[in-house]
Amino acid sequence: MTYSGILLVGSCLVLARIVAGQDAKQTRNWLILAPILVAMVLTLTRHTWLAAFVVLTIAWLLRFRRLLWVYVASVLLLLAFTATVAPEHWSRFRSITSLEDPSNYDRLCMTYAGVHMIEDGPLFGIGPGMVEYYYPIYRHPTSTRSHVMHLHNTLMQLAAERGLLTVAAYLWLMIAAGILSYRGLVREGGLSGSRADLYLGTLLTLIAFNFA
């Protein structure tokens, strides 16, 4: 998961260079992006796949809006290829929305536990590092695991551990960073600016990170 997250950040930065870069440099940027995306697929990390799809779609709409049909066709061909040639990856992809998948169901059980933790400590949470310690008390009877290190969801983990005030602070940090990045992009002249790739890369990274 950590490796796929690093790849996700790298893909956002390269995508920003593609969107804001000069045509003469596009071949090099695409050659950099391709192995990053391949490595990301091979990690079998589903939330990273979804986040990458979101930022890829945003980047394509910003740069190649008139060729949207090419993007849609490419995605469909990739799915068909995966289903035919890589059954393990296809099964992993299909499991994203399946409640029969043990990890998916267990995440719902973690949400159940997290909600009850928040009810017991709405403003300040149950305490830093206490989610793992108290999870057996709050766990749903049908959950797959009796012990977990965290709740597999950033907002839920923050709310349960440190309270809703911390969630509000986290959201403000994300929003403030997004606003500063957008203002920088506009100040530098939009997508044609000399540092557009830096500001756009930050925006895409924030979107991908929070979506994942």
C-alpha cells in the first residue's frame, strides 16, 4: 500500500507535466508515466487504482477534451484485455464492489465500530493509539478480524481516535492546500504558466490522496 501510494503521487506529478507541458516534451513524459502506471496495476491495490483513474480522467479532460472518445475506448480495451489475459487482476477489480469479499465486508464492520467510538467521544475521540486497543470492544459480532491496527479510512480513523474537531482541522488543511495551489496556478498564468506543472501536480495529488 505504501509503494502504491508513492507511485500514485508520482503519477500525479507526471500527469501535471503532461497537461501543462510543451508538445516537444510529451513523448518523454508519457514514457515516464507508462511504467509508473504498470507498476501501480501490479501492486493489486484497489483504492490506488480508483484514485489513479480519477486523476487520469481529470488530466485527460484538461488536456485532450476533444479526444474523450479515445480515452473511453482505451479504458474499455484495457478492461477487456485484463479480463482475458490477467484473471487475477480482473478478479481483484471486480471485488471492489462485492460484499462477498472478506476485506470489503470487514471494512463495513470497521465503520460500524468507528461510528460507535465517535458516539462515545465525539469531540476529542477515544484517544491517540486507542482504536487498536479498544477495537475488540466495539467490533461487530460478524467482523472477519477481532483486532485491527486502524479503521482503513482516514476520516473515520481521525474521528474515532481524535474526535470530530480533528476531522474539521484535517479537512481545512486539505481545502487550504487546494486553495493555495489553485491561486498559485492562476497567478502563474494558468496551464500555460512556467510553474503550472507544480501547482497542478499538487492539486491532483491532493485529490488522489483523499479519494484513495
